[in-house]
Amino acid sequence: CSNLFHSLNWVHGEAFDLLVSNPPTFPCNVPVCKTVQDWEYAGTNGRLVLDAVIRDGRRYLAPGGVMYTIATSKQGWCRTRQLMDLHWGSTNWEVARWIEIPLAEHYAPFIPQWLELEHIDGDPRIYSGPNGWYQRLYFIRARKVLSMDELFPEGEV
């Protein structure tokens, strides 16, 4: 639904100290967002916006800038960890907190899809508990630390 960072009217070289994201998680494609509810959909596997935040968020931060975002087990936590390590470096991010909460009723139509994704990749999406289905929420904090290539661009050493 969104082209995410493009709506910032970002100027190359401009940087932010803080990026906060609470991306949608519903696994469904909506070609054009027409209602508020449409913004809750995040592509086929519920990762569309989260992956863009992880992949591109660092580019918009000043050195030392911080990103806070939420990921869920519904989106596949193993894949989230892999992308965070790839785009942020394994020592530049952490799970500040995680909690397990019951799935709200409006998630019921997506349960078969999450169970199928879990069957395909082995990454637990939802958990059966005493009062129904549960999910884990991961509160992620990442800091932009410049790499050696960014500190010393080619030809400037």
C-alpha cells in the first residue's frame, strides 16, 4: 500500500536521529489502500513493510541514530533476525523486550496461513496456549554505526 520512505520527500544527505515503526502484519495484498483498515495489510507473508524498514531504515539515520520497530512471531522471527544481522550488523541491534500475547479475534482468518508458513520454513509463527493462540512481539532497538567503508570512502584514505 505504501512506498514507505518515499513520502518523506527525503533529500540525499539529510538524516534523522530517530526512526520509529510499528509495521502492519496482516498477510494479504491490497493493490490500493482506500480505507484505514487497508493499511493493516503487509503483503503475502506479512513482511512487506517490516522488511523495508529493516532494509532501508539505516540509510535515513544520522550516525548514532536509533531505530525502534516491532516485529512479531507471525512474520517469522528467524527471517527478521537474519535481515537485522545483514542490514544492521549483529552487534548493532538488540531485542529490547519481548512479550507473548493472545491473538486478537480479528487475526482468526490468518491462522491457517501462519500455520502453513510455519510448516514450510519451520519458523514458529503462533503458539497454542491455555486460552487459544498466542504470538510473540519483539521490540527491536538498532543503532546506526558507520562501517569502515562509510568512514573512509574509496579514495579518501
